[in-house]
Amino acid sequence: MSEPIKVDIPHKLGRETARTRMAGGIGKLADMIPGGGTVQHRWEGDTLHFTLNAMGQTIASKVEVFDAHVHAEVDLPPMLMMFAGKVRDKLLQVAPKLLK
């Protein structure tokens, strides 16, 4: 099994505001994955678990919201690992926008 893509996005919003903004932008997460499709999500406390389908594969991910940063992990299946760099770059580009 491959190592998940992990990124930390700093913010100055506080935990509750960051959580609200992440919840409002969940639909945009599919745009981060080439061929991304349906997004399913659920919250467990301050952790957002979500899956999306891309190119016939299911991608499981989670976003943990903290007071001063958001920690995201994207677990790409082996078939999609060739896109890991692009997904990481897109995540670093899109996630801060979700917090604005």
C-alpha cells in the first residue's frame, strides 16, 4: 500500500470557522483529482471523511480541522499514484481557497 499524500494548510480562522468553510467547499474537492466524480462525505467531530470516484477508482481521504491548521490526507489507489504530484499541487492550491 502506498503512503497517502499529506499536507497541512495553516489558517487564522479558528477551528469552528475553518470547519464551516471546509464543509461549504466539499463539492470542489472532486476537481482536485483527474477524472474526479461523485463525492460522499461525513463528519466525525472535527474530521471530515470523504471518498470520491475517479477513473473507476475510489479515493478515500480525510481532513482534520485544528485551531490553526487543516491537515489533509489523500489515499490514492496504486493505479492513480502516477497523479500523486499533481494531486498534491492541486490540494495545496485549492485547500487555502476553501478556507477563504
